[in-house]
Amino acid sequence: MTRRELAHWARQPVQVAVGLVFPVMLLLMFGYLVGGGRGVDGAYVDYLVPGMLALTMAFGLEGTMLAVTRDLDKGVIDRFRSLPMANGAVLVGRSVADMLQSAVGLAVLTGVGYAIGWRPDSTPGAFLGAMGLLLLFRFAMLWIGIHLAMVAGKPELVQAVQILVWPVGFLSNAFAAPDSMPGWLGTVVEWNPMSQTATAVRDLFGGPGGEPGHLGAAVVWPLALLLVFFPLAVRRFARLSR
């Protein structure tokens, strides 16, 4: 199932390229055009790049959601279900392909970050740990997307469901420190799971805005989301043709 999803990359290079270029455009836009850095102590690029890495892990789910809904709409899922395979194999194959693309996206955005002057002050172990936290958050968001895709059922409904991801991305500390926001908004931002990941990653990278106390929350939040949405997605998949 993973090989099937990866084969789609060769047939849809534009979609893959757009997925890689969009976060790069956001990084350059906020880094050079919009500016920012409200409430940030230190170089803004050192604050922005880890936030953009976390934001990239929250965005870009529409590709996976569209792939799932297209297979549902065309009856491909029903044909897979007639084969001797576990109920979750189709979904896990899709998720592995998405995680590979996410890893490529992280590598590209990290390279662009280096190109514009970002320099993490961390050990190799801390650097890899930060990347692991980002991919863990992506994995949790991915299973939320897979479940919502099966709830939507139709490709044309994916856009409406995808809108739900935007508040998670922009009501966060990706671009500005919560201390610079109104009190109620800063509280919402700080409780955002993506903000927890971004703060922990900044700490591991040794940049401004990092706080060591958020490492536990950056692990617990994605695991809690996985415990809820992974079984929900597998159970809904198992019931599709009943």
C-alpha cells in the first residue's frame, strides 16, 4: 500500500512540488516581507524557522484527505477490502507515504532556513530529537485528517473540513510570542498542541522562545490525539461497507 501511494508521486509531480514550495513561501514571506517578531528576544529568524517547521507539520493534510476520499468515491477501498489484508493496512500505507513526504518537506524547509541565516545552537542528539517531535506531531495530525476524510466521504467536502486545520496553525506561537498577545488569546495560543511542539523544538534548537518545561506536553499531546483518532479511523474504515 505504501508503494502504491509513492507511485502517485511520479504521476502527480506538481502536487508534490506545491506541497514542498508552499511552506517555503510562507517562511520567506514572514521572514522578509511581513517581518514580525513581536515579543521575541533574539533574532527573529531563529524564532520563526522552528515555528514554521511545526506549522508545516500541521498543514498539507489535504493531499492525504483527497487521496482517501477519492479512493472511497471510486470504490477502490471496497476492492482493497475484498483482499486478505488487515483493516488498517490501507490507512497505514497511506500514512507511511505521507510521513516520507513530510520528512522530505522538513529537510527542504530546514535547508531554506540555513540559507536565510538560521543556525540552531544544539547538539546532534537535540537536533534529531526536535525533528522527532515534529514528525510525531505530524503523525498525530495525519490520523486526524484520515478520520475526517472518511467522515467527509467526498472529495468536494475535503476543503470544508480542511478549514478546521487553519485555526490550529495560526492560533499558535509560530509567528509571535504569546506574551505579546491579549491575555485570553495568549492563553489559547499557549494551550494549542502545535504551540507546545514549537516551544519544545525551539528549546532543543537552542533558540529564542524555547522552554524546557514544554517537552513533556509536546510528547503527550500527539500521543493523546493518536490514542483517540487512530482507533476511530481504523474502526470507521472497518465499517465502511457494512
